[in-house]
Amino acid sequence: MGNDLDAGTPTDMGERPTLRTVAQATGFAVATVSRALAGDPRIAEATRAKVAEAAKRLGYVPDRAARRLRTGRTQVISLLLNTEHEFLGFTHEVLSGITEALAGTGYAVTVVPDSPGEDRLAPVRTILRNNLADGMLFTRTEAFDPRVRLLMEADFPFVSHGRTEFTTPHPWVDFDNEAFARAAVERLVAKGRSRLSLVLPGEQFTFTQHLRYGFVSAARAAGIEYEIVAGVTLDSPTREIAEALTQARRGPTPPDGYVCVGEVTAMVTLAALADTGAVHGVDADIVAKRASPIFDNIRPRIDTVFEDLRATGRTIAGMLLRRMAGEPPEGLNMLFHPDPPR
Amino acid sequence: MGNDLDAGTPTDMGERPTLRTVAQATGFAVATVSRALAGDPRIAEATRAKVAEAAKRLGYVPDRAARRLRTGRTQVISLLLNTEHEFLGFTHEVLSGITEALAGTGYAVTVVPDSPGEDRLAPVRTILRNNLADGMLFTRTEAFDPRVRLLMEADFPFVSHGRTEFTTPHPWVDFDNEAFARAAVERLVAKGRSRLSLVLPGEQFTFTQHLRYGFVSAARAAGIEYEIVAGVTLDSPTREIAEALTQARRGPTPPDGYVCVGEVTAMVTLAALADTGAVHGVDADIVAKRASPIFDNIRPRIDTVFEDLRATGRTIAGMLLRRMAGEPPEGLNMLFHPDPPR
DNA sequence: CAAGGGATTTATAACGTTTCAATACCCGCA
DNA sequence: TGCGGGTATTGAAACGTTATAAATCCCTTG
């Protein structure tokens, strides 16, 4: 081996090896090397082995730009990130799950801001038109989400976190929020609570309807009173939520049970209880959805139901890979079920 | 203009316009169009205007892959994301800030996992060797961070969140954790507290040393007792931190003041107080660093110092842009100062 | 009027990959 | 010997862009 003085090419050692480097090292043509590395069966077994060895030895890695230019495939997956304030680890957990599922696949994740007030289609259009990704992931899905409609029309691979109400099937991953709400209500009823309260996310999101249905139907089934806090959503400033909750507590018949969809609401609720002189566990109870271990460290302890967001991230990414590989959308659905409350 | 029947090219309407499309529409050569759009002063003013108009009308957007292949510049910025569990909005806030600063620049952010137990250099090496990005951002910087060393050697643009102790200057953005710790101590002393406690992040991080120094020197200056909780770090499972704190409280002279570096620790500390029958505000006080508005909704209310992570994200991204544009590293530093505690 | 020269524009060659169409090779068989 | 026919390999073109070097034009000047 030694130093290949005869190679006298501009491509010297230290440069990034290309197909040409490998071709020269093996004596085959560039086209052959390309095919061999792609595992093309028309290339002889022995050749494939020789090329593979040389590629590995030289540390050859295909150039993304060249491949992308040639094939039109970007090897990129875009995640639409909502840029509203968010307090607990939603983004971190989902993103960790996604990168976990994508490790070793050659796919890169790019993060694209999805400003909630703005046109939610704009970033999607940009990605489609300028061919910036091979697939897309997003959250906070709406019943007739325009992004879903557009992507289905364009036949562009995506997985939504959250279901829609379109009749055409598309890949989605969701948490069974109806079951969560139902279980939360039942848990509170079991504790003897009979006037329940719930703060919902914005009306437009599908999971809001699931939560509402689970909450309302379970409360009715138990024959107890319930109210959905008016005038605020989960995305309202916490100050406003706190005010609404406090005001409700000062009414003639304050709630004695709270279903909280997020950790923040749970904290706000705890604070509202404290501020109105009520004692958790005595005057009222809370059951909350929990996506992080933080509630292990809250006093008073409150009942929680765990939603595994890292698994969610892994799943949406894995499903997108399958969709991009050509699987039909029909089978690509996954509904996570709440563990029993604890 | 009407329909250009004479154009009879394979590039029909509906296809993504390229330089060739614009060239044909204007009658100039591809090279001229490229130059005109790049604002090359050697192209006549009138030509530049005509080309710009046509490009806009046709909706021309340069192809990233082609540009990348030709120039070697990727138009990508990589963010090294630590995949440990994290509970409050660090990732979300920093990432939102980054995308905010990058909006409209044409740069995309890709997220690369930075597994804490693993070789922290591996993802950096991959990015360098395979030319996957033009610049890099990362957090949890160490005193002699090997990533910083490698990137400086390679002369690759980056901004670290956190300072190092290298003598060669490099761009960084940091929060003045020493000032935070000092202020927290002073605040506790002002409340009459005289036995302070602190849980530190892992020894390897630079900001750990800043915290330690601020804490220790302020406590000494005030002539009070202090302890750094042994055996656990901020990254320890919360259960272990809780145990260590609870145990300390059961000793002969339990702490009466806590400096908490994160929101989670603050919650754990509150829980430890509650579990040992101590009352916040009576038996002990807490001053905590706060990166989200969540503490407005914690009862008991605790003193906090705000670290604006979204601004941090904006700043590291903005600084990286300047570095990539060729600015020398010397001036590219920014130290965020804590607001007065409240 | 020819030559010089500044101002514009352009043809062309890359960047590294994949793929189409064509070539070279080898074997068996007429 | 020559030829069909599979097998294995290859040359060349193309993806869309930028940069180098050369060409064109037009105007000034000796």
C-alpha cells in the first residue's frame, strides 16, 4: 500500500473522499462504485465486497448535497415547532424521541417555527414548494387541519400528532385524551367529589373535543355536576387562568374536583386553591396529566396520569420513516392509552 | 406577456423555476441571472432590476442542494441537543429563540442528539467530516470543552452557551451565574438566614464553578455557614436529590436558606421542606433561578431570578451568523446579567 | 480610422451523485 | 470460426448552481 504517488490526482489525502476516490482506489469506474455501494444485484458479488472494503477503509460517506441534487430526495425531516410559550418538557421530550428514532437512518431533523397566530400553512407551503424535506411532523392538530389537507393533496409524507376528522386516512399518533378525561373523572368521583371543573385547550384542536367528550360523558354517567371553565384556554396566560379559577372558587358552589390537562394548569389550580383558603385533599382534589417526573416533587402530592412524550416522538418519527418508504397510510396509526392514574 | 409558446422547453409551467427559467424569461444568460440575483455590481443596474422582477414574478427560489454542492456552504446550523431528561422549558425556549433569529436568513436549524454519557465529540466530528453544517451551537459547556478545542482547531464557526477557560478567544453567550449565586445569598442573608445550602450541576461544567464561587464567596463575606450538598448533582434523579435534602434537614443544624439553580430543584426543595415538617418562609427560605413563568403559580411563592432563555437562543444564533459572516471571535461574547431577585 | 479599454455579458467547467444506454466480456452452441 | 445472449462494467449526461476566463459591445482617444 504505502503512499500512492502514482495517483497524482488533485484529490489528495486529507480531502474528503468521493466516489472518484473509491473508484481510483479499486480500479472500477465511478458508476460501478455507486451501484456497488447501493447494493445493486447487477454488480458482481466480488466487486461489491471489494468496493465496500475500500469505501470503509477510505472513510467514504456520500455527499448529501450531490445526492440531493441528483435524486431530489433531501434526507431531511421537518418538525413544525409551535413557538408559543410552553413550560414543561413537551418539545424536549418529543424532539429527543424523534432524534432517537432517526439515529443511524441518515435523516436529519430540521426545526421550523410554526407561529400560532400566523398562517399555519405558510411554513408547509415553503417546504413543499422549495423541496426542503422528504417528510413532515407536527403537533396541535385541528379537526380539519388545513396542513393535513394540503399535504394529502400534495401526497407528501407526514405524520400528525393528533387525529383529524377527515375521512381520507392519514398517518397519526395520538394519546387517548378521552380515556384520560374519563379516568380522571372516575378517579375524582371515587374520592367522593361531585362538582368537577376542567380548563380546555383551544376549541380548534381535535384533542380538545376528545377531552370534552370524555369529561362530560363520564360526569353525566356518574350523575354529578361539572363545568368547563369559560373564557380561558390552556394557552391563555397563566394569570388569566388563575383569575378564572379563583373567581369560580369564590362562587356559591365552588368545584371540589379538578381535571388538569397539563402540569402548568395543575400548578395554577393548586395556587388557586391555596389563595382561596382551600386545602387540597380536603376541600378539593386534582387529577392531572403528567409528561415529566416533576409531579413526584410537588407537595401536596396530586394524582397524575402519565403521557410518554418521548415514546410519542419515537413513534411519529418511526411511522414517518415507514410512510416515506412507501407504506400506505391506512395502517399507520397509533393511539397511546393512559396508564391507570396513581 | 401571454403564453410563451415559443419556449417549447421541457421546463413547463408548474415545474419549480430554476435559473434557466428566469434566464429564458428575461433573455439573459444563466450566468448573468445568477450574478444579477447575487447583486454583483458588474451587472448593469437595468439588468439587475429586470432579472429581479422576473425572478419574483416566477417565484424563483434558489435550489439549496445545487448551491450547497457548488459552494460547499450548507446553509445549515446544527444545534447539539442534550437528550437527558429535562423538565422545564430550556430546550423549547432556546430553540424558539434560535429559530426567531434565523427567520428570513435562509439558514435551517438541524437538531443533533448529544448523548451525555457518550463521546461528546462524535457528533461534532461527524458534522465536520461530512460537512453537514456551516456553524454549530451547543450548551452545557465545560471548562476545557473538547468540542470547543476541536472546533477552534478546525476553524469552524460556533457559539457555545457557556464560557470555557481556554486562553484563545471564542464566541460565547452566558448567564452570569456567579452574580446570580451571590445575589441569591445576599437575598437570603437579608432575610436573616445563616445556614445556606446549594445543589450544584456536574463538576465538569464551567457554570458550576461560577455558581460555586459566587455562593461561597458571598456566604463567606456575610460570615455565615454554607454547604454544598454532597453526592448529588442537578442531573441526579430527583428522587436522589430529594433524599439528600431530606437527610440534611434531619441533621442537628438543618439549613435555613436554599439557593436553587433550577425550577426542578426548587420544587424538590419545597417538597423536602414539607416532608420534614418545615414551613417555607418560617423555617427556611428559597431563592431560585427561573426560566419560565411557572413560579408565578407556585404556592408558597418563592423568590426567583429570571434567566431569559429565549433571548439567549436569539443571541447565540445571531452571534453565530456574525461569526459565519467572518467577524473575528474577539468581540463575540455576551454575558446576561440577572435581574434583581423578586 | 484603428486601436485601446472599460463596461457588460456569456460560454463553459466544475461540484458529487445517480441512471440511461451502450459497451466489453465470456460462454456455449451452431 | 462466428454468433447469439446473458453477465458485468462503463461512459456520459444530468440535477441547478457559481466562478473562471473569455467574448462582445460601445465609446473614447491618438
